Amino acid sequence: MRQDVFTIIDNRRVSPDTYVLTLSGNTSGFRSPGQFVNVSVPGFFLRRPFSVMTWDSEGFQIMYKNAGHGTDAMTGLKQGDSLDVLTGLGNGFDLDRSGKQPLLIAGGSGVSPIYCLAERLTGNGIIPTVVMGFASSENVVMEEELRAMGCRVVLTTEDGSSGIRGLVTDALAISEEYTFVYCCGPLPMMKAVSEKIFTDGQFSFEARMGCGFGACMGCSMMTARGTKRVCKDGPVFGLEDLVW
Amino acid sequence: MVNTSVRLGNIELENPVIPASGTFAFGYEFADFYDINMLGAVVIKGLTRDERYGNPQPRIAECPGGMLNAIGLQNPGVEKVISEEIPKLRQCFQKPIIANVSGFSVDEYVECCEKLEQEPEVSMLEINISCPNVKHGGMSFGTDPGSASEVVRAVKRVTSKPVFIKLTPNITDITVMARACEDAGADGLTLINTLLGMRIDLNSRKPLLANKTGGYSGKGIFPVAVRMVYQVYESVKIPIIGVGGISSAEDVLEMMFAGASAVEIGAANLVSPYACRDLVRELPATMERYGIKELKSIIGEAHHG
Ligand SMILES: Cc1cc2nc3c(=O)[nH]c(=O)nc-3n(C[C@H](O)[C@H](O)[C@H](O)COP(=O)(O)OP(=O)(O)OC[C@H]3O[C@@H](n4cnc5c(N)ncnc54)[C@H](O)[C@@H]3O)c2cc1C
Ligand SMILES: Cc1cc2nc3c(=O)[nH]c(=O)nc-3n(C[C@H](O)[C@H](O)[C@H](O)COP(=O)(O)O)c2cc1C
Ligand code: FES
């Protein structure tokens, strides 16, 4: 973990309620896709946790949904503004377990860490299938970017306005030949996925956080190995750990 | 050169900065961030006789100038704290370790303290009779002078370690509780624990925390804590550890002027893992700025003249 001040390069709206924030600064704390950062939003006491969408030696990006007071204030951040960010938090996805044909499943704000993972996997020459679920076509993000990377992308929307009508689980049947599953999205979605898949997998969780680095027990979750902190022991957990 | 050392009963601290229970886990987590030996002492997460999962999620909510928490005393139980957590902390920390003890009955406090008495690595006991986040216990001992005295007497009988009692601010007159604890034999007092609070989600129109209520802490409660330390300093002779909203070296001085012999830092650790380190670093220069050479000498100065 590191605490650094980052400079905002860009804060761009990518769908009616979703933004991509690009920051430059020290990224030496970043280790693996699925890790998160904890952002101090000016005017708020607690930090806000976000998954890393991309990172390189110069900076990183997060994709955030305007979901409340803090994220609403973030939409007003301008190029050149500084942000105090804790980076390199949590344990990310284990790339070594992917096998040759991993299946990546994302819903809502889960797209961000899954995108990060897809970038690393394709960089290693592995072409994943990515199933992404959204409410409607206007909410679809990162589809083209993932296709440009070489991923096979399967889209679902609840209203059928793009891709398959329904939920991500409705699209799983068409991709049975996978070696490992990586999943991030709302809890009911992840539970449904865990009940439908044929292989082992890893799931990334969210919880309300006090600190994001293991100090407060605010984010505890029950697992098969006892109580674990989403921030420090997760946010990525193996299928074998999950008790739902 | 200024002198930052202070005393808590028979324990000498290099400086008065102590992370507060529940905001520093079992301490060793922070050793990855900086050398925690620069701290005066460490208070570990509140422990109970039996393992506790704590309250359902969500347990945390934002509020102006601070946060609400309703952790519900999650901990692995006193035996595991002694066999697993304290040894891990001791590996990276040579300064005094303070155990924070909660209970749901007098017997439970006693059982925990008996076990801790056998643990030489624990220098001091902080008895939490003020947790607002668990039912039937914790705070009910902290709001009734009779029950509080009973806990203090029972605990003092089974331990030779200094016993500090941690008081709740959720009471009309905190000095009544403070005096009851002193009369029953407490070696010192820690105050304050969190203020009982609530947030309601405008969309769901329901309380944000699963526990409905939570404890308010952070910057916003600082003046309440200063006032209570000031009042208690006037009513007892035993040393006081001041806690509540401290987030700068100036806050440390203010709390000590009010009457604190040392301070604990809570929610500030959650916002920045380096909060205590930065406080310790800034303290000497801040003392110089206010013309203070001996930190000990300023305790309770707000009361004089
Ligand atoms: C590990 C992790 C990764 C995340 N990654 C992303 C991401 O990539 N993109 C994205 O849009 N969102 C992500 N979230 C959710 C995001 O943190 C919340 O949407 C955000 O904190 C809401 O803040 P707010 O001030 O707008 O909401 P408010 O409701 O006003 O916030 C009040 C408090 O509740 C907390 N809170 C509210 N909603 C959530 C939530 N869903 N999860 C955790 N805390 C919450 C806030 O952090 C804050 O402390 C992630 C959460 C976690 C735990
Ligand atoms: C997340 C959290 C957990 C806490 N857990 C405990 C605990 O286990 N035992 C205890 O005596 N106090 C506990 N407290 C109270 C703090 O130790 C401290 O008294 C209070 O937060 C006020 O200080 P602050 O404003 O600096 O946070 C907790 C506070 C927080 C924020
Ligand atoms: S958020 Fe504090 S321990 Fe996980």
C-alpha cells in the first residue's frame, strides 16, 4: 500500500451515470488486476474505494458510477486538480489460474476490474470470453475496447436493447468450454453465477469500508475459512471460500 | 530539544500518542506502513471472552466531520488474542501494549482479565464499559454508577496490572461515572468512546446501518471530548487518557491542557494509515511553537489561574 497525491489528467463521462477518471502519479504500489484504490474526496471524511481499470508506469484509471454524495462530487473534479489516494489495496485476481480459455463475467461497476484483468490476460496471449451485463444499451461501457483487445464479448441487457435480453446468467450456456471463471458484480449476480458455472473461479466483493487496509473490521464477510476482511483478505475470494 | 514523555500510572511513555482501540486492528498491520515503535503505546482491538462475528453489514456510514461505526466487537476471543495476535504484535513492537476488554456480564470481564493477567506482554488493561454497538452489555455498565463500580472492583481483584476504565459520553453527567470508577479503585480513565448516532438513507428511507444506530467518531466530536476531559479532570485525581476527534498535534496539546495525561487517536487512523506517525513527528515542533518544553507540565493547565 502507498499513499500519494495524484494529478487529474481527465474526468470523462462514458455513459449517463458513469465516468472514467485518469490520474497521473506514482503507481509503484499497484500489483494485480482486481486490486483497488481508496480516494479521499475533498469535503468528505471517509475515503471512497474503487477498482483499478488500467494502470501503467505513469498513472491509472478508475471507472466510477455517480452513486451518491461523494461520487457526485467527483464528477466535478477538473484536469489539474490533485487527489490523495491510497493505492495497491487488497488482493487481486490470480492470473496463473486462468488456463487457456478463461470466462470473465462482469455486471455494473464490476466492469472495471474485469477490464483490467482482460488487459493483462490478453497481454499474456490468453484470449478470454467476457460476458457483461447492463440494465440497458445506454449503460453499456467498454464493449468496443474489449473487442479491440481481441476478447470475445457477450453482451446482455435487462431490457434487451443490446445483445441478449436478460441477465449474465442467461448467456452462460453459450460458453461452456472455459477453464476458469473470474467474476465481479452485484451480489445476487455473483451468487447466481457461482451456482451455474462448471469450473473453479474467483469472485470480487464490495463492502462499505472504514479504512480499506485492514484496521477497522468494517468490511467483514463470512467465508468458509471464517470471518475475512473484504479490504485486506479480499476483495477477490475463491469459489471454495464463499458461503453466500 | 523538547521532552514529549508522559506517565500513565507506573508506565512511562516516550510520547502521549496511542492509537485507539478498534481503529488499529491488532497493531501489526500498521508495521507494514511505518515503524510503530515511534508510538507511545498501542491499544489493541476490543476483546471479549468468546469469539464474536460482530454486527451484520453495513457497519460503516459517513457523516459530517466523521463516521458512524457499528462493528459490534468483532474479535477472535481472549484466548486467541493472547496466543495469536499479541505475539504477532510483539514481534514488531517493543513499547507498552494495552488490552481493551469488553463483556456482557461482570463474570465475563473477570474471566478475560484473569487470562490477561497471565500475559506478561500486556502492560495495562482498558476496560470498555462504553460500547454503544452491542445489546445487553457494554454501555449499560457505563451508564449506571453502581454497575460500573461492580465491574471495577471485580476486575481489580484479579489483576495487578493498571486498570483504566473507558467511559461513554452518552450520559448526562460523566463526572458521576468517573467518580464511581475512581472510588471503586480504577487506576485511570479513558474518555470518550463514540457518541450514539444514526443516519437514514433518503432512497430506502431506512437506517443506513444494519444495526440501525452506530457510534459517531472523528473530528466532529473533538469539542465534546475536550469538554468531558475538562469536567472529569476537575472531579477525579487519577490520570485521564483523552480520546475523541484528535487529528493534529495541536489537538493533542488542547486535549492535554484540558487534563489528559495521554491521548488516543481513533478514526483519524482510518482516513490516513500514517495519522499517528505524522502526529508524533509534528509534536516537537508544535510544542516549540507554543513555548512548551516539558509536555508533562501542561496537563490540566486550562484549569489553573
Ligand atoms: C473494493 C471495492 C471496489 C469498488 N469499485 C468500484 C468501481 O470500480 N466503480 C464504482 O463505480 N464503484 C465501485 N465501488 C463502489 C463505490 O465505492 C461506491 O459506489 C462509492 O463509495 C459510493 O460513494 P458515494 O459517496 O457516492 O455514496 P454515499 O452513499 O453518499 O457514500 C456514503 C458512504 O457509503 C459508502 N458506500 C456507498 N456505496 C457503497 C458501495 N456500493 N460499496 C462500498 N461502499 C459504499 C461510501 O464509500 C461512503 O463511505 C467499489 C467498492 C468497493 C468496496
Ligand atoms: C471502527 C471503530 C471501532 C471501534 N472499536 C472499539 C473497541 O473495540 N473498543 C473500544 O473501547 N472502543 C472502540 N472504538 C472507539 C474508539 O476507540 C474511540 O474511543 C472513538 O472512536 C473516539 O475517538 P476518535 O474520534 O478519534 O475516533 C471504535 C471506534 C471505531 C471508529
Ligand atoms: S475497511 Fe477497515 S478493515 Fe476493511
